[in-house]
Amino acid sequence: MLLEQERRDVCLTARRLAETGLAVGEGGTVSMRSGDLVVATPTGAALHSVQPGDCPVLSTDGRLLEGRRDPAAETTLHMGIYRATDAGAVVQAHSRAAAAVSSVLAELPPIHHLAARLGGAVPVTRYATYGSADLSDQACKALKGKRAALLANHGGVATGTDLAEALEHARLLEWLAALYLDASRLGAPRVLSEDELAEIRHRDTYAWGGPDIF
């Protein structure tokens, strides 16, 4: 079987996506790139039960090479991201808080220092039909300099160097969206400035310790 281990890894990540509640049923897609090939979750299969043999393998130009099932509609989005960025993996989900924020705001403001890991403010794309080339184009524009984007009236998409990082970014995007919704109930959230985000990125280069002297 072509890219057998990669297909297993995609299935495990898809199950984790479902187990964490970020995706319900078929409400999300997972993929990873291996050289000039991409493994993606298939259409018509619940994420918690997808099997390696179900996962299609495609070339980066979109040709289907192997797999029992056809690629999910959102594979168009994933393939566009791989062609436009250096991402090694992509996770897309219709998670509740991300979908809510994407239906109202033009961007998710950075109100917590962890937003720096995604590139600061998270842009919201212009609305486009799921599975369309238009949505893929909008997402690629939104992801310039970012590790996540919100898809208007749809949900969120996150990238990473590998599956673990892409999933972690997807989880962080949902947490930040939920945090913003909670904070907004109390009043207008304080938004971190670009200078403050830059200082956070600088501190992150020192891991937990930072440059301060104790």
C-alpha cells in the first residue's frame, strides 16, 4: 500500500480530531504531505472510524493515485495550501467556537499571548462555498505569515510542519476563539499590540526561561 505509515498517521490524527470534539462526524479533514504526494481523509467516512485503506493518496497537482474512497471535498483546500505554503500537514474542522467567530468577525484579535504561535490576529476569509477553488484561494491568502485562518461561516484551518503541530494549532485556534467569545460577554477584550506580540515571540525563542535574570 502506497504511503502506508502516513495513511495510518492521518487516520490517528483524524480520530484525535473527533475525540477532542473539534469535528463531529465528517465535519473535518486531515492531510499530510510526503515529498510530492499527499495523503488525505476520504469523503463519506466519519473521522473516528476512518481506515488507512480508505485514505486517498494524491500527487500535489491533484491526481488520485490510490485509495478505496474518493478524497473529501475539502481536499481542494488542502492541495491549494500545499502548493502555496511550506506546510507539512493541514487540519480543517467545523469546530463550534471557530465557526461562530468566523460568522461575525473580520478577524480574531489576539487577546492572549498564545495567539503569537498562530501569527497574531487570525484573519477571516471572504465567504466561499466549501470544496471550491475560491475557498482554497481565499484560505491561501489568509495564511500568508499565519499558521491558521478562519473560513467565513464555515470553521477553521490550521497548518503545521507535521500532523502533531497542525492538530495542536487547530486546537489552539478553537481555544482562542472560545476565549474571545467568553471575554466578549464581559466587555470589549483588550487586544495585544504588534509590539507586545513581537516581545512574546522573542521570549518564546528562549523556551520557558526567557532572557530575564532571576
